[in-house]
Amino acid sequence: MAVRARKDTTLAIILLAPTIYILFKVFIVPIFQSTVWSFYKYNLMDGSAIEPVGLRNYAETFQLHDFWVSMGNTAYFTVFSVGFELILGFFSAMVLNHMFKGRIFFRGMIIVPWAMLTLVSGLLWNWIYQPGYGALSVVLHDLHVLAPDSNPLWLSSSLKVVTFAAIADIWKMTPFMTLLLLAAMQSIPASLYEAAVMDGAGFWKKITHITIPQLLPAAIVAVVLRIIGAYRVYDILTVFTGDPKTSISYLTFNYSFRYFYLGKASAMAWVSTLFILILIIIYIMLLKKNQDMEA
């Protein structure tokens, strides 16, 4: 048996070795390299020598005005998009959890926006927001919401770009939130609702006293996953604008792959990662608190 166990272990190591090597080269090495670069002056464009600067890259990042502007835009985008995705996803899950004709069809169709490539979604919404011939302007003119001679520029400022990009993100990612909440909603025992009806509970009391408390663990997972995703937003903003200050990921990409300030970009990336790590810690604490309450 010992010989057989050693053979199985050896075979497992041989089979796992290529995957471990790829993961090491793709994830571990870049993480280590960016950590090292964050403590160095490493500018490929100016031809200057690579030299250690300690925490100067981090200090300059916190003093950078564009950094705080991009952080503010990222926070606004995240709160705006995730908040509406949670609300719309909850009510969409409520609707799809009930029996009605065509429910299977609508359950399938709701996945379409989520399955669409983000870049394709951005191009679609960029066309919708175009002045004059864009779908948004055309519809509002047809509904007489806009005057015939009115031709608003929907993407004329950074705030408008972030807002309308968030609307596009809400359209795309609400199905993701819906599916997570719907899966959790279907696991709620029907006996809880039957007991609530016998006690005289109405529609809203069943939601506030049964549905929402039962959905809380799944909602925490969904919200945390979407906050991390929204915080890292980049691709959809590149379609809407060339302003890197619209998100922290866009600004970091610009410093790294446009100006090749690899040291400062690495420091900026680690500062951003720190915020995500804080969020993950809060998420773990909330889950632990919820488990302790259930116990």
C-alpha cells in the first residue's frame, strides 16, 4: 500500500507540475516583481538608471491629484452601479422566482447582457449616448422630452462619463446579481412563507422578515464580488473616454503602459490592492458574524 501511495503521489505531482509552473509564472512572479518595482525609480521612457527610492513612490502616489480624482470617480462608479444592481437584481429575482407563463424564456434571456463582452457592451452604449443620432437622443425627442432643437452631449464631462458608464454596467451586470439572489431565494423553505401567511403577514412583511434575512449571506457575497469587479473597472471606460482619471485602474494602466513609469504604477497598483484587501477583510468579518448569529 505504501508503494502504491508513493506512486499516486508522484503521478499527482507530475500532472500538477505544469499547472503549478504556469500559475507561478503568471501570478506569483508578477506580484513579486511589482512589489519590488514599487520601491524603485523605474522609468523606461526617460532612460534614467533604476535606483531604489524606498517609499517615495507611495508618498508621491498619495500626493498625486489625479490619483484622488480617479479614486473619487471609482468610488462613485462602484456605489452607484452596485447599489442599483442590488436593488434591480433583488426585484428581478423576486419576479423570476414566481410561476408565470414564459418564465423559462425570461430566465434565459436575462443572461444575454451578462454574457455579452464588456467591450461590445461599451460600444453599444457608446452609440446609444451619441448626440444627434444616438438612440437615447432619438427616443427622448420622439417622446417630446427634449425640445426639437435640443442636442445634449451626454458624455461631455468626466462625471457624465462615469455616470453613463455606470448605467451601462448596471444593464450588463444586473443579471449576475439576479442569478445569485434567485439561487438563494429558491433555497428558502416554503414553510416559512406558509407560517407567515397563517400569522397574517402581508407581502412586505414576508419580504422584510423572511426573504431579506434569508438572502443576507448570498447578498453579501454578491455585493462583495460586484464591488471588487466595479472597483477594477477599466475596459468600458476606454470605450467612452480617453480620460484616465475616470478610474484608478485606468490611471494605473496609463502610468504603466503609456508612460512606462513602472515603479510609480506598481506603487499605485498596490495602494489600490490595499483597498480591496480591506474590503475582503470586512467581508470575512461579516460572514463570520452572520455564521455566529445563525449558530
